[in-house]
Amino acid sequence: MTTFKEISGQLIRTLSSDPANPLEGQIWYNSTIGVLKGYDLTLAAWASGGALSTGRFNLAGAGTQTAGLAATGFTGAVDTNVTEEYNGSSWTGGGNVSTPRRNLGGAGLQTAAVIFGGATQPGDTPSSATEKYDGSTWTTSGTMGTARMYLSGCGTQTAGLGFGGGRLPGLSDTTGATEEFNGSTWTAGGTLSTARESLAGAGTQTAGLGFGGAHPATVSLATTEEYDGSTWTAGGSLNTVRRNIAGAGTQTAALGFGGYQGPQSSSTELYNGTSWTTSPATLATARSGLRGAGTQTAGLAFGGSPTPTATEEFTGAFLSTKTLTTS
């Protein structure tokens, strides 16, 4: 009879308790509870979260997977000033934004967020308005130097970054302008190498990431750029070209998902500071114009078209102890 050791090359040890630092692929028998256990990789996955109360797309997002923030956006009929806060399972109403708008940027945390730019009605007029959130109330702050829509952002309420966008409706006037926010005023930063709109952002003011988007000459892009606090430089390209994409995480551990590549996309990619890898985990609901929050291993996706109330939570791949038998 062939033994497990002969098949796998390892011996199953009998232990009175689980090992403190098991190796990937290790298997053992826990004699205290009488079960066979192993240490293996749990694959990345998206799971459904609580639905937004007010469905919308092209909104602003901020925060984390368990403390997310959704503000403003287009309901399909009107621009809304509604804010909702996520607690890891459901959304509840927060303070209303002063200026209803869509296609704006956002950064920060649920209790210390900043939103900026966007488009106001009538006529998709580019905005330079900035508002800050303290967890209950929005207050107006210093305006951006360049009014624009379809821009992206990252960072914090006191060290934010706004970049890209369009100064006219459509793709006729994209910009690479970058501005840095100190909590009260905006100042000019380094210009994106590729002017574009409808891109995603991640990271901080001094280690930012911009990826995807659209430019008049090439329409949708796979281009990624990294910001060091003064200059943008080229990074690795996305595997899936798209615009109206969402992002989360940091410059060296980013998450990109959703967007538009012809139809809406459900594709998810992970960035390591050099290159993007396509994850086997895809959004259950393909959509564009959604927003993201959180980290590469604990991300949050919400809103978007054509399912504007949908929320999904991303869990990155991780090693864990698994029970192989019950007795």
C-alpha cells in the first residue's frame, strides 16, 4: 500500500496543537481535537456587500473596506448630494454635500475625507469646488486651480492629490494637470506624461499612482504613472485597457477593477510597484463609473453602471490553516 509520504514526499506528523509557524503545504494531525489539518493558500475573491441606498455612478469614494464613504454622483436622472457611510456590512446616511456633482475626485478616510472637481448641472460645467468631511458635516474649502471633471485623486484630507481630467465634456480637452492639497489650499504639482480623464488613482501625495483612463488620440489606455511628490514617471501597463476604472491601495500594492473596455469590465488587477497581474477573482457585477476604497488585500467596490447600488468586498489571497477531516 502506498503511503502519503511516498506520494507527497512529506510525513504527516501527530501534534498536540497546531504549529505556530506552519509552512505552505504542510499537513499534520492534531491529536487533541482529533482532526487532520493543513496550511494552504486561500484564493482571492470578491464577495457581495450591502447595497447602496441611493444607486449612482461617477461618484466620489474614500475610506477603507470596513469604513467606506460614498458621496455625490449621478443617479441616472439627477446629480445627488447624498453621502453614505459603510461599516463593513451596510450603508447608512451621512451629511449632505453642499454642491451636487458627478465625475469628481475623492481621497482620505470616512471621518476625514475630501472631494474635489467634477461636473455640475446644467451642461456638465467643470467644477473647482472642494469640500471636506469630518464624519458628519461637509465644509467648503479652497478651490482647485484648474476646474475639471473625470479626474482622479488619492492621499489624505491634509495631503491630497488631484490629477488628470477634462475641462470640457467628452474627450476634447483632457489635461495632465496635477494639484496638491494641504488641507486648505491647492498648489500645482508635476504634470502627467499622458493627459487623460476617467482614470483611477491610489497611494499618497508623495507616492501616488494613476492608471487607465482615456485620451482623445488613443481613447482607452493601459498606461500607468507613478508620482514621487513632484514628478510622474512611467510604470507597468495594465493588462486590460480601460477607462472609468476604480482603484485602491498604495503605489507598490494597488488594486484596479471594473471600468469600460467596450462592454463594462469585471477584470481585477494587482500592482506590485513594477507590473500588473490579472487576478482570477473578478467582480460579480461588471461595471464602469464605480469607485473603490481600502487596500490591495481588503478592497471595496461600490456604485457604477449598469448596477448603481452594487457593493462588493475584495479579499486578497492568503495562507491559512484548513481542517481536512472532521474526525
